Amino acid sequence: MPKHRVFAMKFAAVYPMYVAKAERKNRTREEVDQIICWLTGYDQAGLRRQIEQENDIETFFAQAPALHPKSSLIKGVVCGVRVEDIEDPLMRKIRCLDKLIDELAQGKTMERILRQ
């Protein structure tokens, strides 16, 4: 089965879209970075390195230090699909990140977004 085309997209191309979505709703780049780092285990320098290296999304998640243990608590609908029903592990990680950014744009508190 061929890979989904989103896997080959550059994370550096998707990242500004996440930031723009957040900023349109009066949230900040720092909050977007905090969410990404929380989910993937990257520190700020590691996140910047991934963006500068222009790695694709598949590589971005493959090189992630560790997916947060509470990421299994991320539930809901993204693009009409329930996150918890996605079988492909990589697609699920991508949609989890999408869901967290959606929650940020919806005005949820960082404590709720980060499942604290």
C-alpha cells in the first residue's frame, strides 16, 4: 500500500500553518512550540533543528525523542475522523498534533490541552 502523501510533506512547511492558525485566534508561537515539544519530546533546540533541516513529517516523528505518555488521552474529531479510531500509528500522531493545535485555536487552556 502506498504511503499517504502527507508523510512526505516537509514539517517546516506545515509548522507555519500551525502558528498562523494559533495567531489568528490570539494565541502565540510559543504555545504552539510548547504543544509540539510536549507531544514529541523535542526540546526547543531539537524542534528548531528539525525545522531547519526541512525533514519530512515521517522523519520528524521517527526522530522524536518520545511521544508523551498522555498522548493516548487525545480524543476527538479532526477532518471528520475520530483520532482514537486511526489505525496507522504515524497518521494518528499527525492527527493528534492537529487536534492539539485545534484545541489551542479554540481557546482551551494549556493545562487542558496538555492533559494535566
